[in-house]
Amino acid sequence: MALNDLAPVARNEDGIALALGILKQRFGDRFQTGAALRAQHAHTTTYIPAQLPDGVLFAQDADEVQAAVEVCAAHRVPIIPFGTGSSLEGHVNAPGGGISIDLSQMNRIVAVHAEDLDCVVEPGVTRSQLNTHLRDTGLFFPIDPGADASLGGMAATRASGTNAVRYGTMRDNVISLEAVMPNGRKIVTAKRARKSSAGYDLTRLMIGSEGTLGIITQLTLRLAGQPAAITGGVCPFPTLEAAVNAVILTIQIGLPVARIELVNQLQMRSMIDYAGLDLPESPCLFVEFHGTEAGVAEQAETFAEIAGELEGGPFIWSARAEDRSRLWKARHDAYWAALTLRPGAKGISTDVCVPISELADCIVETEADIAENGLIAPIVGHAGDGNFHVLVLLDDTDPAEIAAAEAFIERLNLRALAVGGTCTGEHGIGQGKMAFLEMELGGAVDVMRSIKTALDPDNIMNPGKVLRV
């Protein structure tokens, strides 16, 4: 079950050689085979070793994606879709070589239908690019995974983030997709209507498929109205358990919180040093409310009362945008802050998600596990969803440290599964969590495998990810 026990994918040397020649002739300088560029399109974010593609195509529209897929399908050459490279489970690695199709130049905002609260975008559009474009419309796209990821990649990995407790995940905010399938055929999964009972839900099938069933070339997304007022702040707690119990009470009484993020003591220490925060070095909740001026003030006061009942506080909150931006930038920079806890170390970022009633026990047991095994591993979490992340810092040249980290990650996943949770709330399966997916869903993985084989019989779409074929 080791992280480096990755699914093998056989190389098709003859097919790759033929495809490289055809694509170079067809696309010229937008098809590159230089080692440095290929390395940039392999997995480099965390510990999982990089596996380079044989070539990188910078596609400019859906027709070019379709043409490239047709070439690769004809010669049985693997295809790896690439957005911004911010995924965390080896999603963009090329275990059998092949062609990386970089979609970053497909970054046009095709249409905004403000009256219908939706928009149509190409997959290379990033979250921040879309929200900058929407700034004067009174609308925004609420899914915020932290990284400025591409919207195509966010759909492919079923991303969520800090706003999910109020606005849902990508699954809830994608209305329709255009995709190029493994045989080169282009399909549209649905119309723009807000709901439909027409046929199989192919939109949801593609969301979270991690590029293993096709390449997303256009998305129709739900938009939300920009709130009239926002308040947010940070609340310290004496213990991690008290902080999690505050989350549970907040959700159970129906307080309409927009974000409620958990940071444990070790992670808080790193963020204080990294971002220069004037906050106590203790477990904290970062909280935000959206609504009317009177509504968000009342919600903040109610949350302060909940925190006080659990010996937390004071809850220091503000309606000033600059104050909130500083706090949320510190939260979004938690990964980089954590790396300062052990300079020179690599980080293995992993996540699980459990029913919210199990969250306190699961996190407390995880902290105890970290301490007992002498690991440096801060914790942050989208606590309103029962989702939390652990970043294990290690020397990736030391086999003993690698083994200890892998053993911890296995225990963490088994702990989550034992209480009805999942091995990943938002990172996805990729290469790193295939064994845990089998444990979690058992025979359902065979059904997934049947779908994959039916749509992609030659296993060319992002092979070696999600499940073994």
C-alpha cells in the first residue's frame, strides 16, 4: 500500500514515436518535447515521484484537443490532461509516457448570463480570472480550493474548498460540460437548464473522473450573488476538541456560516511566524458569514456565544475587506507556512472526510498518532464539511521516514473509513489513494472499472489513475 507502489502502465514505444511525429508536424512550436518543459508537466507538488510525458501540446481550442486525441487514439498513446498542475495525488504524471495536453491557453470566458446566474468558460480559465471578470456584475463563482486552479481541473477532480459548507462543491456548481471522449468524439452532457431528467447524468460522471474518461473542453457553471455584507474573523480555543465541538454546534443549530476553517496549534504556530499574525498559538477557527449587514453581525455574535460556551474566544471579527483578506491569505498560505516548520523537508499532503459527528474524535486520535510516532504534521480542515488535511513533513531521501509517513497515512485513512468517512474529501484518488478506494467502495470499484473499459477500451485517458485496469 506504499505511495510509491504506483499502478504500472506499459509503454507503447512505436505508437508514441509515431504520435510525436504527427503532432509535431500538425502543431509546430506548440508541441514541445524538451526535457525541462516535460518535467514541468509531471507531478512535482508533493512526494509522489515525477513521471514525465514524452511531449506537451498547448491546445488552443476544442477542435485541436479533438485532433490530438484522434491521433493518440489511432496509435494507442496515453493522454494526460493538464490545467495548472496544482493537484496533489499524482494526477498529471505519465506512468506510461504519452502526451500531456496543456489546456491553459484555452482560457476564454465564452458567455456570462447574469440573469440566469450562469456562465460558459473554457477549461483553462482560473477561479481568480473568472471572479475578476465577474466583479462588476454582482456575481461571483464561490468554489475556492485555495490554489488558483483551472476550472477544468477543478471539475475533473471534483474540487471544493473553504466555501463548500455554504455553496457546495464543483459537483453542485457545474450545470453542463463539453468533453472530448477517448475515441475523439466531442459530446455535450446537458443543456443550460437549471435541472433536467433527460437520460443518464453524464455531467456528474465526468466531474471527479480525473481525466480518465475524457478531456473537458468547456464548462457551464452556476454563479452566486455577491453578498451585501461579509464579516469574518479568528477565534482561538483551549483545545482542538473544543474547536471542533464549536464547529459541530454551529452546523447543528443551522447558523448559515459561509466558511469555518480549523487550524491546529502546530499549523497556527507556522502561520503566525510566516504571515506575522498577532494571534495566540492555539487551535483556532477562521470563520466568515455572508448576508445583510444586520444578519452577518447577528451571526457573528451568535458564533461568539457558542465559542464562549466551550471556553473559546475572544472571537475577533471585522467587516473590513482588508482585515478579512489578510486573514484568509494567511489561511491559503498554510501549506507554505507549514514547510517552514522543517526547512528543506518535502510535504505529503493528504486529506480525509468523516461525518461531522465523528470529526472531533477522528482529529484528536490523529493528533495523538502524530505525537506517538514523532512526526511533524500540522492539520488544517474545512471543518464544516468534516474534511481535514494533514501535511506530513519528511526527508524524502530517508527510507525510514518514508515508511513512517506511509504507515501514518494508512492509519489515517483506515480511521476515517471505520467511522463511515471517505479516504479523500477533495484531493481525489489519482495515483496515491487507489488502494484506499478499493477498501472504501469494494465492488463499486468494479462497476467504475466497467465504465472505464467501455468508454476507454485502450486505456489511453490518464492511465494509472483512480483504478487499475
